[in-house]
Amino acid sequence: MYRDPAPLWGEGMSVKVGRVPYLGFEPFYFDMERRGIEMVNLVPSALVTAIKNGEVDGGPLSLLECFRMDDHFQYLSGFCMSTITQATSVNLYSTKPIEELTSARIGIIDEASTAIGLLEVLLTLKYNVTPESYVTLQEPYDAFLLIGDQGLRNRRGARGFPYKYDLGEEWHNWTGLPFVFARWVARKNMDATDAAALQDSIYTAFQDWADGLFRVSETRNYLLMRPQDILAYTQGLRYFIGVPEQRAMDLFQGYLDKIDFYKS
């Protein structure tokens, strides 16, 4: 099918975005190289600083950072990265059932701010569990959290940890809602024309991405996933905020306040 050429950037204009290098975020970037948008690989925890410092113009920011820094950014339409019923890529692996993790040591990675907030909400309010501490993955632990491509690679479990909990599924079973992990933001002073062109690029990507990925993608050995696995995984995600996603964000923010998460 014929498609009008993508709009070109004006002379001397450039847009640079943070590219979160996880499979679930790939649809956002499907059209950007063709448009001449520069992409910089950044894990979620590094993206907020890069936007604040003007190193990139925008990106899919961790929802927890959106709550913390709401006045510092503008949102790009309603673009988000949300699970429907399962996350698949955000998992807690444990040596014991989750309801027995009181006084346990839980290993976390520093790039997982929203997932850590979700885990604390689930442990505190759903399971009435208070771990002894959260530690790095270089220290001894009784359970540990993985996100993104590491979580996908270990989606079936981790050796030595017989219990696995998909945090998106845990949230959905508890609330009946999806879970929003990230929202697209841009610098508040970003040129309006550039912001509109970036939004258009994301819209275009979603029109072409699923079919294109299925046709051109090869088996991704590092994820232990075939093209059909990739398509099935991403069909379990939503990329635009509707009423359920907004309700989920409001509820999550209220739960974070209830457990005084920001004071911990």
C-alpha cells in the first residue's frame, strides 16, 4: 500500500530520544530511524536524568518517575507501555512462597524503579509481608526481581528458585486492572513542531509494527524466543492509555502514598 513520505525535519532541526533496549518497547521506535530521529540506548533509571539534563528530548519514562517529576515534563498523547493481564518480563523468583517472605532479603536491580514500587505495594498491601531488606544481586538473597529482557529470558523460571511470580499478573488478579509501567514524555520546552513529529512517528510505528516484526524478525536466541513468541508477548501489551490504564495509574499512585514509598 502506498504511504505518503514521512515528514522531514527542518534544516538544522534534530530530535534525540531515549531508547529503552527491551523487547516490549520496540514498537515505539519502529519508524524513527527512517525519520532521522536519533536514538540513544538508556535503561529506564537513566532516562529521567538524561531528559532533565537535556541529553535527550524524550522517551518512555518509568511511571514512578512520572509521578515524582510530573511538573518537569509534557506527556506525548497517551502513549504508554502497559500490560493487560500478565507482564511476562517482570518477575520475582523466590526460594519460598511469596506470603512467607517476611524477614527475607530480596535482590533488585537499580534500573527497575516502577517494578520495585509495584513489588513493595504487592508485598505490603496484598500479602502483608515486610522483607528484611532489599539488596543488590551481588549480595545473598532469598528472592530476586528481574525486568525487561532479563525477565523475558527467564520467563519460565530460575534454577534454584522454585517459586516465580509475574508482577503484572499479581496486580491484575488483585485489582482486575492492567498495569502501566511507563509513559512517553518530552521536555517541557521541546519545540512544538518537533514534539508533533515525534508523536506522528510513534503513531505510524503502531500501524506497521506488528506485521513488520513478524515478517522480518528472526529467532532471538538471547531471549529464547521465536518470532511467534515475540508476537504473542507483545500482543499482551497495550501502548495507549484508556480508562482502565488511567484507573490503574491512579490506584497505584494512591497505594504508593499509602505505604509511604517515597520515604523509604
